[in-house]
Amino acid sequence: MTPEELSLAIDGALNAAIDAGELTLADGETAPAVRVERPKNRDHGDWATNVALQISKKVGKNPREVAQVLATRISELDGVASVDIAGPGFLNIVLDAAAAGELAVTILDQGSAFGRSDVLAGKTINLEFVSANPTGPIHLGGTRWAAVGDSLARILEAQGANVVREYYFNDHGNQIDRFAKSLLARAKGEAAPEDGYGGEYITDIANRVLASHPDALSAEDPQEVFRSVGVELMFEEIKQSLHEFRVDFDVYFHENSLFEDGKVDELLEKLKESENLYFKDGAWWLKSTDFGDDKDRVVIKSDGNAAYIAGDIAYFQEKTKRAENPADLAIYMLGADHHGYVARLKAAAAALGDDPDMVEVMIGQMVNLVKDGKPVRMSKRAGTVVTMEDLVEIVGVDAARYSLTRYSVDSNIDIDLDLLTKQSNENPVFYVQYAHARTCGLARNAALAGVTTDSYDVAQLSTEADSALLAALGQFAGAVKESADFREPHRVARYLETLAGAYHRWYGVSPVAPKGEEEITDLHRARLLLNNATRQVLANGLGLLGVSAPEKM
């Protein structure tokens, strides 16, 4: 029995009590949704629910009175061994071994679909992440967004959403000019401009521009040649790096297009009619303070030109009104220096007549690399900025993705390179991947011993270790849903570490293959079933993080 199945069964018991007149809802009241959780103390049962406390006021009874009514009905449910009332009215439920063990069967029946749902079906979510300027390799902050953003996309898809992964290609602005000037200077053998870009990659790109355009330096506008060709070359490198990091995008949106096709100018005229804009001091202002901004923002400057925020408004409109996959929700994943954008983007939505809640902004904090107890600050290729390639070269894609995803994005993190290269339980990604490899190794050994799951009796899974592992498996779907609801992929990573811990402990006390001349029993077969179910859930969870599930380590 899964937690979801138990919740539905308790919900049925609750409604039966209402229908029978044992509980009477006050006028206008409705019964709450039933949810079960794993008790912190295993002595309190397999699952617990606070539904009696939630509904007590609605039915005008003491919570313990309500709990007694529900306990009587829940104890009669198939698969429930006992129900106890604790504290003010908590219901602690113990399943019989057979019902608990059926979870392993369910997992294997559903396979890769276990843990998924259709709760977000029919909803298109535009997820914009990374969006690094095409002026150099992706730095660690962008690498963090690549890992977190792609994992979040996978998790939202696992809840049924249609996710559009979008990269905002910033090819409009001063940074592109500085990049072009840096390339041109390097091609001429000159020092980089004071505000330009350095590093070996500038030499590489400049040489590649010259290789494809030998006459670039003698062109009518050499800087434009280096700009147009250099930006494209740099962006192709970025896309390739992301692809090797297992991150690909559905849409690469060019900022320039907003200005070149007149979308911004057209929008500005429309915005003048919005109640969220006002005219003052010769300029048009957005009422962004209504949405928490520290001051209102100029949208149309006194000279009639668009301010930068006008592009943000036009871009939001593009996301929500495009012909293919228009967004029901736009999630922006931005760097630590973009806190002010939350209010501005919500105000932008309101100015267009849309619901500000169609905008969500996630702010990511800094990442630092540490080796031998000291910060790593230099890159072989980029000069001063540590890049995605630097991290991957040292620890590999799996460890890089996992380590960047296992923390809440609103926290600064230090990545210990020495730890991530260790093959020990101290290394979280090794700990989880080794659990999966162990399940595969155990299955291979069981096959050699002749143990199969052609027949089984899940009631045999009655030890404390069996119960603990089954309980951990039962929490997977909830962890995925919470990760989607709160936009926090780290919940999946932390869940996997909990599951791996439960499995490693179970492995030490639960032999699957018979010893010596022992006969193969139902217990061996049931344990193999549980082992294989664990393998499936570990693989499903690692897949949501874009991390491989090795069969041998």
C-alpha cells in the first residue's frame, strides 16, 4: 500500500463517517484532504495523519472524539493492522506486513513511472535559466543554474507539466561591444581594453574568427565582423558545454529580436493606456512599487526612447502570447544581483493585463570551489573566473550536477573538490550511486544463486529493516511533488540520501541469496523484490537530477 492509497482509504473512511451521521459538517464546511506522513519516531507506527485535528472545528467535536470515530473505521480497512490515538488527536497507523510489502510490487509494476503524477497536466511552464551572456565560458553561478534548472524542469515534467526550457540570448548591449573590442584587440596583438575580457578563450575565439574570415582586420568595420562571428562562436561553445552537462534548451531567444522587429516600440504605445503606467517629468513610469519594488521604474525615457525594463515587459509578452507553447507560468531563474527584478517582472505582467502570479522569480546565490581547504579562484582557460568546464574536469558531470542541486538555491555553497573525488560514504553522490550499484550487484548474485521473483510472499517483509526501507520508498512520490510545488530540486537529492541510508542498513542485515546448502525460501524472493524496487526508485530519483545510475562501481 502506497501513502497515496492509504490517504484515499482514510478519506473514504472519513466520508463514510460523515454519511453515517457520526460526524456532521457545519453548513458551508467541507472535509479537508487527507494526508499521511511518516512519523519521526518509528514506535509511533508506519504512517500518521492529523485529519482529526483539521476537521474537529468543522464538525463541532473535540479532536480526540473525532479521532476515536475515525480510528474505529480505519482499523477496519484492508491492510491496516492497528490504529492508535496520540496527543490531542493524531492517528498513528500500523500496516500489516503484506499491505506494507505490496508497495514493492507497485513500484516494480509502474517502473520508471513510479513517483510521477499528472497534477500539472495541461499547464505550460516556461522555465528560463542560465541565460549567460555570450561573452565567455559559463561561470560557476551559471553552472549552478544549469544543474538546478534542468533538474527542476525534469521534476515539473514528472508532475505532468509541459515545460519549455528557454535560454535568453543577450546579444544586445555594452557587454557585447566590450567582447568584440577584446577580440579585435587580441587579433591585432594589442592589450585588451581596460573594461574588456581576458583569458585564453579570447585568443581562441579571435583566431577562429581570423581562420574563417582572413580579411576581418581589413574589413570596412572589423569590430562588427568580430562581434557577429565571435558571438556566434562563443555561443556555440556555450551550447556544447551545456549539452555535455546534459542540459539542452527548447528555445534560444535573441534579445535583439525584441528591438529589431519593432515589438518594443509597438508595446510602448499600448502600455501608455495601462493603469499601471503614469506620465511624470516628461517620462512614462511603471508602478512597480505596487508590487514591492523600492521605487517606480522609467519605461519610456523623457527623450522618447525605451528604458531597459521595456525589453523585459516585451519579453514577458512574447513568452505568454507566442503561437507555440504560450506560457501559463513564467519562471525566471536569476543571479544573486537580481533581487529587484521580482517586483519589476510582476509589475510588467500587471501592465500587460496579466495576473502577476504568472511570474515567479528564483534567486540563486554564489558558489565557491574549495580544494585543500582553500578557495579555487583561477581558471585555466578563462583567466579569473572558474568555469563549468573547470568543475567538470575535476569531478565529472554526475558529481557536479548532484553537488550543485542538493542545496537550496537561496544559500551560498562551498563545493569541496577533495570530498567529491572520494569514493566513500562522505561523498553524497557516491553514497547514492553506490546504493544503486549495490542493488544491481545483489540482483546479479541472487540470479546466480537461483533466486527469482517469479513467486513471492511480501508478508515475509516483516523485520524492522524491511519496514524502514519500505517506509523510505513510500516517501518518494511525496518528495517529488514537494520539489515541484516549492521549486526545490534539492528535496529529491536529500530524499535519495535518506533512501540510500535505509538501503545500506537493510543490505547489512537482509541476505537475499541462501548460504551454503540453504534452500531458497519465500523470504529470499521477497527480499529480492524489495531490493529491485529500491533499485527502481533510486534510478528514478537520479534521473530527475540528470545523474547517472551506474550498475557497477
